Amino acid sequence: MALAPVDEVGEDLDGMDFTIQTCKDKIMHLQADRERRLEATERLQEKLKALNNELAARRLEAEQRKMELKEEQNRNKQHALMKREMGEGADGLILRRDEDQSKVRNKIEEMIQEKTAGPTGKEKQKTEYGFRVFDETELMVEKPMEAQSKETPVDTVLVTHQKPNSDDVRYHLSYRVAKETPSKRLREDACNYWNLSEVEYILLTVENSKVHDDVSLQHCFRPNERCQLILAPKDPRRQVLMDMELEATMPKRGKGSKPSKKADKVATEDPSKKYNQAGQFIDWMQARPGVWEFMTQRDRNVVEHITRIKPRSIIVYLFFILASLVSFLFVNPASKGYYMRHGPLLAMTRPHIDSATGEVSPGYFDIKTQEQAWHWLTHIVSEQLMKPESESDIRAHNYIAGWLRVRMQQVGEPSPANCMPQDMAPSDSYCVSTYYDSASYGEEDLDFVRMYWDGYNHTTTVTTTTTTCTFDATITTIPGCIGITNGTATSGGRRLPSDPVDPGYEEESEILSPQDEGNSIESIYSRRESSDDHLFDADSSEEEGRRLIYGMAPWTENHPYTSDEPTVQGTDGRSSSVSPWKFSAADKNSLDHNQGPLSGLWQKYDASGYNLDYNLSHSNLTAMFNAYRADMLALRERGWWTNRTRSIIVSFTLFSSNYEMWLNSEYVLETPASAIVHPVIHVNTFRPSYKDLSNSQTIFWIDNIRLLFSLFILCIQIYSEIGYCKKAEESWLTGYLITPLGFADVGIVVFMLMIYVIRQILLGFVEEPVTFLQDIIDNENGFMGTMPVAHLYRLQLQMEGPLFCCLVFRFFSFLRINRQIYIIWATLVEAARLYLPFCLVLTPVLFGMVVWAHGLWHSTQRMYSSIPTSAMSVVMMVHGDIDVQALFRAHRPDTLVFGILLYVVVWLFLINAWVAVMVHVYQTTRVRAGYQPSDYKWEEKHYVKWSLWRPFAKIYFNVLRPHIEKPKDLKGDDDDDDDK
């Protein structure tokens, strides 16, 4: 054979390569097509399975409806028979008896005629010997034909078994029977089929009749009865026959028999033993609240929440929680803030005996009167802040940075327009405003305080008698002010009278007594006119009243203005940039001195007022100490604190190098329009900057990591949750965002962003510690407040709490992948949903209790003085944190009624109702969402599929563990897998 040419061989090889590649492509195409067909087949099988389940459910429902119809018909039939037996009279009984007799008579006549007629119905011929003659047909023996049975032979019986404690789950079995098959064999085979004990079960017909073991299945059913038997459990405890059974076993009554009396059905039936009667038992359960809902519950295979939980989310939230714990420990070390604040606070608020004068100053929180407040302001403030380290507890352990500010706020002058009500108050009454605000504050210059602070030269100023004029040594005369020479008088000031006399200097200031407050000037004058200490005339009575309201010393009434007074401004540590006689607006104090509003027990106070500053870093502390005490005495007798005053605020700042912390101190002496002083404190630790701290770099990087976690939640977690809601075809707004889970995620992001901005930007990059300290000490405006910085620091620390709560709440929401935790979680959610209608009723009731408590104790207990404080006090009373012995008295029965009703509402309705709801919901949820937690136990394939990304999961199953069972969606065959 000749060899082929080389070129032809090359072409064949090339063609062979091309053919092999084409085959490979074709094989790959066929494999891909096979995969698509398999996927399509799986989808069709799933649809078919769903349709079969739906069809089975509909069939079961149809059978149940048929049984209910049959039972209702039987019930109606029994009711009709009973009604006819009970309602018919003697005529009906006679008519029915005649009908029965006629039927019997006709039947007997027919039988007699058949017997006498013979086989052919006529007489036969006889032979000569007397024998009858028969033909051949008559000699044929005819066997009697079997009577045609009206019942059709039974060849198949439907056996139904109902799962215990469930009315919906039923199992059916088609059983082929022979002609002589007994019911015992069917019962034994059915019990073996369902793995039941044949001793504990019996067979019942659909009409609830028991089938004996020796009875053939051919004789178990009536002619038109359905060939169906029910495999039901025995009830050995039942000893009373049901109505149907009693009626079926009653003896037959013939003619002339007397009907027996009907037994009392109500007395013989036991409703608790009627579970074999399906319809009656269902009616009994539906009549009991909650029994039907609970008994019809079944395990619904609740697993849809698992697809919503990802392992990455659990990891991120877990590390977020750990990072927050570490950050909080570095930012707020244990016990440092407490001891930093408690030491100076205790030194400023404890009682004190002044070593120089021997006067006793009460504790700060025991201050009730202006006299006690002046003692604290004069002695304790100077003792702790203006003495050297060896004599001051505060200076011994802290550095006092910057200035001390004493700020006074007062309302406008007394006026009849302030007296309430206007139509009932006398026209000559003078009253002061109750609240301090922009519409009522007093802003006039304090003349006698200015004379002390700025000094006074009597040779250049002459004063005369005036009524309400303010002195100004610049203009000679003003119309309306009498006889002022080389001076000016403006309306609204304090009195500068003439008639120079020896003032007789007195240290004690005379103020308006409580019984004089609110009365007219004339009444005050007439009551004090007979006094030997003061002589009045008709022209000066109003001025005396004003002086008493101002609370000034007696020597100011007729000051001679004949001596010079040196200026004290800017000397011995006093500030020269502010004056205690000049009003400063809130905007100016906020801009120049960095001050903000403060809250008291009575009202909220802005940053305005009359300012008095002292340099606590002054070189001569002894001189400043003496100057401060002299100033307090002078201000007291010159009317700096009067009945118009609403607050005295003392502000200063401390620094502790031991704790690397600062302390902002604001002591508020609140003086409402009454004879009592309310002491309030605002003392907060803070750090103006996180730079140059021992752990500043650690805090910075931990906060950056937490910021990345919050961005993950914002960009991935929230987007994933919204995508899941869209995939489930539900609203993402109601399905996630406005749910507790959505609020927690959004709260985490918002809180973390605010913490980062305040801590790392405002208190990090913006503020320098050295610059902050220099600005407090060497500020050209004097005092510089630190309250805004302290509030920022406190705000970012307080936000760590809700951030951590949201993180823990969200982390435990992911642990629902565990069955037990999911049941508890679902119970709390469902119980809260059911308890919400209770709150719609209980909330107004509790609000009414708050108003009631406010009405009972608003004037006797400080904690019930307003609606908000009453609400908090009622909550604390329910919690047991308030001593109620001072509230509930035997001589006040209204408090007894209030206590009883509060106990009933809180314990019997609020708490017990919640416990009942929780127990009911837990039992229902436990059955519906996992009655048998072992059914939801995960295997290795489930953990791998849930925890690994799909490509990695394939590698695990195909390479690392190829012999274990794979999940359904990760294998190519059609084997079923119970993939939960």
C-alpha cells in the first residue's frame, strides 16, 4: 500500500484537531444544556410539590367540611326527632300507631296469600288413585335464588389517622380488603404502618361507632355509608355513654309499651371527655378563649430569618462592641471622674466655721435664706479659693485656672403692673416679676455699687432730693429732676437724697420682711412711721418703701455725699474689664466670656447679669482674700442682692494634673419670689482636648476603626436589609427601617459619627491644650467660661451609652440563628405587639395618677412641685426608691385611696397583665416556631453553607470533604435535602 503524501497527512491532522475541539465544545454545550434542564426540572418539581400540598390541603378541607355537614345533619335529625317526641300530642301518637298497624296487616295478608296459592296458584289434577299429576317442568327442582343484596361489596377501605393535639394534620391509608377480612387485621396493619401500639388504638366509623375486632369489614358499613374508618386512641377513663350511643342501644319499644322518660343530657355528659366527637370537641374548644388558637398551633418551620443573617454581620458587630468597650475604658477611666469631682464638691458644700469671725456657715445644700447664702458666698468661697495651698483643700490637690466670676441676675423695678390679678390688686401695690427673662430683667445701673467700685469725689458732685433719678456727673440740669447741680438724673435709678446728715454707718442691711412683701408703699410707711429709728414725712414715704424693697443698708437713705470714696476697680486681684454695677447682656457675655444658659429648679437662666470677677492666679492671695470679703460686705449693704434678685451664680475652673482632667464648677443660688433660696450645682469633669494624653494615639486609632465599622453598617448592612425586604416583596420602610432593628442600625451610625466629630475634631484637631489654658489665664476679657466645652465632653461620653446599647441589641438579633434564642426573641416581639393596646388604656390612667399625685403633694413635697417632677416621683415610688411614710398619713384618707388605686393599676393590671401575655405568647411561639428544637439541629453541611462564600463552600465539599452529604443547591442530582 502506498503511503499518503506528507501534505495530505498534515491536512488530516489539522482536521482531526479541529474535530476534537469541536467535540469538546459540543460536549460542554450539552453539559450546560443538561444543567439548565436539571434546574428547570427542579423548579417544576418544586412547583408540583407546592401544588400537591395545596391540593392535599384542599382535599382535607373538603373532607372536613363533609364530616361537619354529616354531623350537622345528624344533629338536626336528632333535634327534629326530639322535638317531635316532646311536642306531639295524643293525636299524633294514635295516628302513628294506626299507620304501623296497617303496614303490619298488609304484610301479613300478602304472606298468607302466597302460602295458600301454591306454586302455580291453582289446583292440580288427580289420578284414579288419588295422586296429583305434575308435568315435567313442575318436577324440575328450582333452587331458590339468592336475594340480591342491596349493598355493594367492599373492596377498599380508607383509614384515617389524626395526629394528636391537632385538627389539621391527618394521615390517610387506602387498604384493600377481601370478602372475609376482619377488622382486627386492618387495625393491626394500620398500627404497624404508622408505628403505633395496636393495644392503644381502636377503629371508629365516621359516625363515631366502634368496630368490633371479629366483625368482617363487609358488614361494618351501612348501605349508603362511606367506607372509611378512623384509627383513634382509646379512652379507658370514659364511663358515660354519649347521646348517640345511648340512643342506638336503647331497647326497641313495641305496641302498648310506655315510653321511658328522657334522661337529663346535661347531667350525664362530661364535656372534657368528648374528644372522640370531633365536631362537639371543636365547638367546646372554640367556646374557650385561647384554647382553640393554642390547640390548632403546629410547627410551621419558621426559618426565613436565617437567610437574613450573615456571618459577616455577626463578626462586624462583635468587634464593634469590643472596640467600644476598649475605647470607653481609655476615654473614661474607672473612678477618676468621680474622685476628681467629689473632692472639690465636698470642700465647697460642707459646713464651715470661719476662723476670723467665728461665724458658722451651713452646708451648701442646707442653704434656705439669704443670710445663709451670704455666709456661704463670703466665707466658704474665699476660704477654699483665695487661700494658699496649706490652708485650702482645693488648692492642695488642684490648680485653679483663670478667674472666679460671681454673677447676679435681677428683675425690673417693682411696679403695679406686675401685681396679679390686675383687677383685684390695689392700685398702689408694688410687685416684682416672678421669672427672669428678656422681658423682665433689670438692666439699670446700680449707683451705690458704682460709687464703691469706681470711686466718688464729693467736691465735683452735689446731690439734691430726687424721687427716682440716677446720678451722673456729666450734665448740670435735667428737667423733671429737682435741683440737681453739676449732675444728671435719669428715670429708673436708686434714690440719692439731699439733706446731708450723719449716716450712722451700720453693717446690717435692712430688707423688706416677708409680711411687707407685696404690700403697698403707704401701708409699709404707716406701719413703720411710729418707729424711733426712722422719721418719715409725706414726701419720703414712697422712697422708704423702695429702699426696703431694694434691701439696702439704712445709711443709704440720707447719704451726705461729703466724703471721697477711692476706687477699688482692678486692685488686689479684681478685674478691671467688668463692673458689678453695670448690666451685661447675654450676647455680650456669651461672646466675650464664653458663657451659656444654666438650668435651675425654678427656671432656666441665660448668660446675662451683673458680673464680678477675681483673678485666682493673683500673686498676693492674702490681699485678694481681704478684698473679696470687703467687696461682699459692701455689695450686700449697697443693694446688690435684693428681693428683685433671682439668682447668684459662682463660676470657676479647676485642673488636676494627677487625673489629667478639668472641672467646670457652676454654683447657682436660686432666689424665687419667696423667702427661700434653692441651691443648685452644675459641676462636671471634662477634657478640653484629647491631644497630649497618655492614651491619645490609642483612642484615635480605635475611633477610626469604629468609624469604619459604622460606615460598613451604613453602606452594606442597611443596603442588604433593604434588598432582603425587596426580595421578599415587602415594604423596606415598614419591614426594616421603622422597626427596632432599623432604628438600632441608624442610631449606631448617627451616634458614632457624632462621637467622632466631637472627640477627634472639635476636641482633637481644633482645640490645643496649651492654648486653652493660656486663654483661660491670660484672656484680656478676664473670666472665660468652660461650660460649653464641658457640655461637649459630657455629650460625647453620654452617647457612648446608647451606642453600646444599640450594638448589643443588634448583636443579639443576629443570634436568632440559634433556635432557643429565636423563640425568646419572637416571644418578646409578639408580646410587645399584643401589650400595646393595654398601653393605650394604661398610659392615660398613669398620667391621671401623676396629676393626682401633683394635686396631693405639690405644696408639701418638693419632688411633686411640678408635673414633670411628679411623673418621675411616681415612677420612683412604684420602683420603691421613695420613702412613702411621709406621704401617706392616716388623717388624710385621700392619700390612702391614691395608694390603693396605684397598687391596683401597677401590680394587678400593668405587671400581672404583662406576665400573663408573656406566658401565653411564649407557649404559642414555642409550638409555632420550634416545638422540637432537635428538628432544627444543624449538621456540618449547614454550617459550611451558611458560614462560607459559595465558591469556597464548593471547594470545601468537593476537595476537603467530598464524601459528606452536600446541600441541595450545591450538588447536581435531584436528591431531596432537608435544608433548613
